[in-house]
Amino acid sequence: MVLVGAGPYSADDVTKQLGCRVYGTIADDPKGARALAEGGSSRALARSALVRSVRTLAATLLHSSDHIAEDKADRRDHAGTRA
């Protein structure tokens, strides 16, 4: 799950209540969203809170997917040794 903006509930609160992992939060940045949708200065867009938060989220997801792949490979390796 991904949250948007700094809402009233923390990622930990959401995880505890819904039982799912929160991978990150995307900034609530109307100005950045408008620049992305309508076109704007690439420099300003790159510095926007929206793009910076998405960049952080992408890195988190990439790191998480690496661990998921490693865990699956480890389970396959261990399953093969038990046979």
C-alpha cells in the first residue's frame, strides 16, 4: 500500500489496522502534479516534492522486490535439500 500526504494516520497505524505493509508515502503536491500533467520545467518538476517522494518510493519498491526474489530463491533451495 502507498499513502498520499501526511494524513492523520501513520504508516504503522495503517499496517496495524489493515494488516498490510505500507511501502511509502507520496507527497500531496498539487503544484507538482499540475506540472507533471500539463508540462512544466523539467528542473522544477525534478525538485518537486511529488517527484522526490515517487523517486524514494521507487527505490524502496526495487529494494523490496530484490528481497522478495532472494527469499523465494532461498525457499526453493531449501525445499530441494529436504527432498
